[in-house]
Amino acid sequence: MSEQAKNSQRPTDIYFFATCVVDQFYPGAGLDAITLLEREGIRVHFPEEQTCCGQPAYTSGFPDEARKVAAHQLTLFPENWPVVVPSGSCGGMMKHHYPKLFANDPARQAQAEALSSRVYEFTDFLVNVLGYQPEDKGSDCTIVLHTSCAARREMDVHLTGRQLLGNLSHVKVALQDHESECCGFGGTFSIKQPEISGAMVEDKVKSLKATGAERVVSADCGCLMNILGHAAWKDKQEGRSTPSLPGEHIASFLLRRTEERSSK
Amino acid sequence: MNAPLPEHALQFMPSAGFRARSKEVVENPFLRKSFRGAMDFLIDKRITQFPDKEELESLRTLGEHIRQYNLGKLPDILEQLETRLTENGVHVHWAETPDEANAIILGICQKHSAKLMIKGKSMVSEEIELNHAAEAAGIDAMESDMGEYIVQLAGEKPSHIIMPAIHKTKEEIAKLFYEKVPGIDYTDNVDALIQIGRNVLREKFLVADIGLSGVNFAVAETGTLCLVENEGNGRMSTTVPPVHIAITGIEKIVEKLEHVPPLLSLLTRSATGQNISTYFNMISGPRKSHEKDGPTEVHLVLLDNGRSQAYADEQLRKTLQCIRCGACMNHCPVYTRIGGHAYGTTYPGPIGKIISPHMLGLEATATMATASSLCGACGEVCPVKIPIPDLLMRLREESFTAPHANPAMRGQGAGYSALVTGIWRGWAFVYRSPFWYRTVTWLGSRFGWLMPSKQGPWTTVRVPLKPAPKRLRDMLKERG
Amino acid sequence: MSARERILAKLRASEKFGERVEPDVASWFAGHRRVESGAEKAARFRHCIELAHAEVYNVNRGSWLQKLWEVLAAKEITRLLVSPGTEHGQRAMSGLADNDIECRGYDQAIEQWKDEMFHQTPASLTTARAAIAETGTLVLWPDADEPRLMSLVPPVHIVLLDASKIYNTFYEAMQQEGWKDSLPTNALLISGPSKTADIQVTLAYGAHGPKELIVLLLGEEA
């Protein structure tokens, strides 16, 4: 768990930084995360002006462009509330790279440092700040969890997702081989080195499927886009009409498992 | 302006064929499986050596500190090393370029009318392509590390810095030996194959005129060259022939002998999962008059070859902390998929991506840094905590941003494309402005169905990306 | 300017940054490695070097020669390279002569008998200067009496080790013995017989050095 989460008190208000991937491609995951947080009695504020953390440009070697986009996000969180991000990757960018990004801009760097101390990855926030213990209302099922590299190595929150799922009494979480290995997304890596990225996601999907789990959940939509994108492509190649590996954001899964009259 | 390409630059152009080479391996299920198996083996071996996470982390911190401290004093301790070695009777040579290093080594060989040079494992000698230079000078340079020997017999290059022949199966090696080693029967028994290598190479040690080796650590205060190995060929190469030539990069120096134990422990445990290597060989001088064996002449060649360029930049200098354990490649999902040869450089894998640009220039290596998902596995296992992912991002920046004055690296801007830069500028224009962001993403959500079904490289193995019909912000509004 | 001057000048131009605080190696070892008793160290040493495929026999000052003979006999070795200038070498020479073991002394420069060393020397006997428990490591400082190749060329290397000379760690050995002021031309740490895993990560012993390493661990009792 992150150090800061251990020392935090339960807040009444938080900011939700959805990330551009969730806003455009997985809005349901964002909505479910917000619903879950609100159900825990938290007022969730969604700054309308938010766009993207700037990571795509940053990791592609264009820090100036990333800085421009990041500078805009710095202005969005004036109150001293936690900023919850449903992605280890984007959270890692804001928490660990913003201060470096503004190393030559003292005013913004101070802002970035202040913001950094308030940024939480979603599952870390649930477990370590809210002490959230989901009550499972679904029926028996087996799933598999994919943890993003940024959540694991940058945010050091690779255990919180497993902990949340472990609280669900009817859910068995299978363990895939090479569990800690990257799915091969890596932003522009997937475009610039498609052969290697493709081999990585192929292996990842094989490992996930080999567990026999009925679905994959992850706290990062970037990985999901890649993993589910490949799984669906493979289904199409092999003429399957139902997805062999469905998947969703952990927020959606948790919300569904804990709602009344849930079937799964 | 870019620094001009020095004449000595080797004609490696690893960037050029990188994608094609990696594709070839990725599409070979047999190679894929064997690399995966070998890397899994090394990963498992390493983990058994570090059962205590606190011990590992504190030792890594100490290792990082030792390397950074010694780099901080590098010019001083290089001079101290030279003084001590000279006092001990070792000849010290300095080379800025591979050509200079080759000229020094071949000069020594020629002075002794050498015909056969037997080589202990040395990645620096691969870096300067010593074998080619020796061949051109009429000197037989023979590798004696089993893996290197196999690779040399096959006319190939090492595919891993610690396990040079890891891309070969025992059946391939059996066939190779049968074809290339006179007077042996075919066998694919590993013990028997090793015995064949042993017997061939022992005869070479016996008659070699020159022994060449690398160096794992050079200790300044004592004037000592340290070599880590399991086979004993390093000891043979540095003990049996009358002349020993060691070659090392200028960064591998430590000031004090007491700096060695932590680094040695990190090196062997990280590299092959051994608590120590079979041999740790500390050479502080040639044979003394009353001694009965050991070389009568010892030389050390200190090679720069771009290291001083990395040294000059505070962030890039961290590259030089490396102790060449290879753990970054063992844990790299990219290396695991494509193996060492695809990189086209002497040093493959994550360390190869960050060190090669200093040796070969970004002109030749600009795209290498793109072959990483920045997953961070390399940085996580690095025993001296080199922030490899950060360095990869830095190299991307140096490669792709427009050429500018006083670049930190040779070949800065070599991968610059006005189109790509323009795309990122446009991206920043949209994403820094809430208005344009809202507009563009609104269009995306409304006309997502217009997204093409072929989306370049993405859709070679994935279904196309389509924005959701409603954005999160729309859903929140509707919800009220 | 020479290459040396150019390299040093480039490095000196970049001295403005860098770590200046000296690393505290002593504290790390004090905090992470236990100081063990003689018996614990001997046991740890033995355990580790056996894992690395060495054979270890507990002997005492009266029994080691007998054990040496037994080891040689069991391996059907009839020639042993010894050091005539050492006490144990002398004892071996005189003691084994009656038992059909021919002892060859390393009494001339290697150039005089290289071929014989490589082709007709199946085993050697040396002492170890010290050992390291943590890693199961022998410390050898070859000298005029016991030169470097004695522990490298013969396929079987037998080592006499005084159990009271086992250190906890490599660091402790070098600190307590003051190595930084006294290193010989060649100092060696040996932690098992020669080996390689270069063919398909399959472990094989006897790559270039000794195929077998035998330690006669000299203690008070045996």
C-alpha cells in the first residue's frame, strides 16, 4: 500500500480524475467507481475541465507537450481533497512524474508536489483510506486479476486489488502464470513495436485464459483495452460469437458484486 | 548541431533492421519457447537468492551508493588505479575508441610475435570487435568461455551478456561440434559436450601466446583486477599464457577493496542466482621473480568509447552504474520475446538500449529505446538501482525532439520527424484546452462508428478502438 | 594530447555533480550478517560448499593424511602434485610414498613442465589460507610454494583447511586480515569445482578447472 494512504483520515470530499481513456473508452468504469465511492458516503467532485494526465506524450519522448497538458491539470484541484484516479498508470504519472516534469518551473513544481501527495490510485484509496470491505452478494464465480505495471512498480499498490477481491466470499481469484509480467500495451509502444507488443499480449491472454476464469478484471483501462482487444480479435479469428475472455474494470465488478439482487 | 560522427564509429546500425529481426524471432515459436524457458529459469534462480526483501533493498541501496560514489570520483580513482597498477608492475593503457583499443592490444601481440590469443569472457572485447581486428592482423583470437566458444564456432555473436549461447539448444550445439571439432563422435550429452570443449581448449591454453580477459571490478587503492567466473577459463587465460591483457570500460573502477564484497554479492546473486561464483580471481600484478607461474607481463586497457559522454550528464551518468549482471534482460518481457541478436548491438536488452547510444550514437540506435513498454521490471531488479525506464524516456526525448545546439548526446534528434512532432503538438493543443478536448471527444463519441476497422499496427492483433457513444462526462450529466 | 589526457579532461569537466558521501559498508554488514561461533561457521561453510558440489571431510592433525590417502585410493589416483616447500607437502610426500602414490613437487617454473602439468597431473594438494562461511568459499593466496596453477589445472583439487580460519563473510576476511595492504599477485576465492551452464542452462562440472574439489576440514576432532 502507499505510505500516504496508511496515514490518511477518512475524507468527506474527493476529486475524481477519470483519465482520458475512461472518459472516452470506458465511461461505465468511471461511473461505477464514482457510484461506489458515493455509496461509501463520499462526495465526489468531477472537475469538468479535466482532460488527460499527459502521459502519452511524456513516455513517447515529448516532455514539452506533456508539460503543457499536465500544467492544465495542475489547476483543477484547488481544495485540499484527495484526488482519486481509477488507473495506476495515470495516477503514477501525476504522483511521481509531475514533480520531475516541472523541475525547471518552481511555481508549478510546488503545485505538482502538493498535488502528488494527494493523488491516490482507486483500489489503494478504497482499501487503505476508506477501509472498504465489500460484502459479496453475487453467486460463485472464478475470475482473474491483471495488475498494471505502473500500479505494481510505480504506485506500489499491487496488493490492494487482490485484497478487495479476496473480501468477496463467493469469488475465487485464479492466479495466472507470469502474473507480474506486462501485458504489452505501453502506450505508443504498441504502435511502434507491434510485433513485440503483439507477442506480449498474445502470451498474456493465453495465461489469463489458461486459468479457466470466466472474466478478467483490472484497475487499469489501458491494459484492458489491450487485453480485451486482443481476446476479441482472437475470438473473431476463430469464429467465436461470445467472448472467450470478457473483462471489466475492477470498479464495475465490485459494484455489481455488492449490489442487491445481483446475479453475479 | 550534431557532433560529427567520429571516424572510429563501428558500422552497427541496430535501429535499421530491429523490427524485422524482432519479427523473425517473435514468429518462431521454438525460439520463443526456449528464451522464455531460459529466462524463467534465471528469474527463479535469482529469487531464491533474495528471500529477505529488506536485505535485498538495503543491499541494492548500498550498491547504488557505492557505484555513484565511485563515479563521482572517477577521474581521481582512475589515476590512483593507474599509479598502483604501475607500482605493481602492470602496464596501463588508455583508449578513447575501439580502434585505439584494438591497436594497443594488437601492438602488444605483435611485440611478442603472438599467433594465438586465448580469450576469457569479455563483453568489452566484443564491443571493440577485437576478434575481427585480430583476424585482420593475422592473429588467431579464440574464445574460451564455453558459451563464447560455441558462439564463435557457429560464427555468431553472443545473445546474452552472461549466457552467450542461450539461443542454442544442445542438439544444435551437438551438431555444431560434430561438424567443427575434428575427430569426435556425435553426442548431445551436455557433460560430454563440455568435456569436448574442455579438451580442445586446454590444448589452446597450453600454447597460447596471449591471454585476454575482461574485468568485473578494478580496485584503485590496491591496483587489483577482479574477475568473476564459474568455468576457470578466466583463470586459465590470465595465468597460463606468458602475457595477460585485460580490457575494461573506464567506469568499472572502485576506490576501495571494501567496496567489492557488496557488489560481488549483488552481481552473482542477480546474474545467475548463485550466492557466489565458483571463482573470484584478484590479480594485482605479474609473476614475481621467485614465483613459478602466472604471466610475466600484465596489461590493462582502459576504454572510453562513449562512456565519458554519458558521464557528462547527471541523469545519463546513472547508465555507468551498471555491473553487467544481465538481470534486466532476464526480467525483460521484450528481451524474453526477441532474444539478444535482434538488438543488433553488443549489449542487448534494457542495459543495451541505454548504453549503446553512447557507443554508437543515436543515429544508429534511435529506435531501440522505443522497444519498451516501460513496464519497469528492469529497474525493479537492477542491483544498483539504475532507473532504466526513466533513461529510456530520456533517450526517446533525445532521439525524437528537433536537433538543437549543444546536445548531450551524439546523434541527438536523429529520429526527429516533423510529422510526428506535429502530431504531438496537435495533441497537446487539444488536451491542454478543455474546450477543444470537449469538442474533439464529443465528435469522437458521436462519430465513433466512423472509426476505421483497420487502425494501423494496433489492429494486427486487436479489434479496432471505438470511443464509447457517451463520454463519462455525458453520463454524469444525464445522471444529474 | 594523449588519449589518457583527453579522457581525464572530459571526466574532470563533469565533476560538478556526483555522490560525495562515502558508502558505509561496515554498517551494512554489521546490520545484516550475524557473527557466528566457530562450530556454526564450520557448519555453514560445509553446507554451502557441499551445495556447490564439493566433498568435505572432517579430519584432525593426526588423521588428515589417512583421509587423503583414502580419497586418492577411492578415486584411483596414483599421482599427486604437492608443494615440497611446505610442511603438509612434506608430510604428504613422505606419508604417501609407501602407499603407491607418486608425489610430484611443484619445484620449477611452469615453462619447464607445462605439458606434464596439463597431461599427467591428475590431482593436487594445497592449503587454503582461510575460508568464508556465508558463501562456502575457500581463500587461496598462491605463492612460490603453492603456485596459481595448482588449484586450476589438475582435475582433482584437494584442499586442507584449518577450521579456525573460517570467517563469517568475505568482508570480514579482508578487513581482519588487512588485505588492502597485503594482497599478493594473485588472490583467489574458490567456491566449488569448475562448472558451466552454458549449454541449455544445464549444469555441468569440470568446465576448464578441477572437476572435483575436496576439502579436508581440519578441526580438533574428527
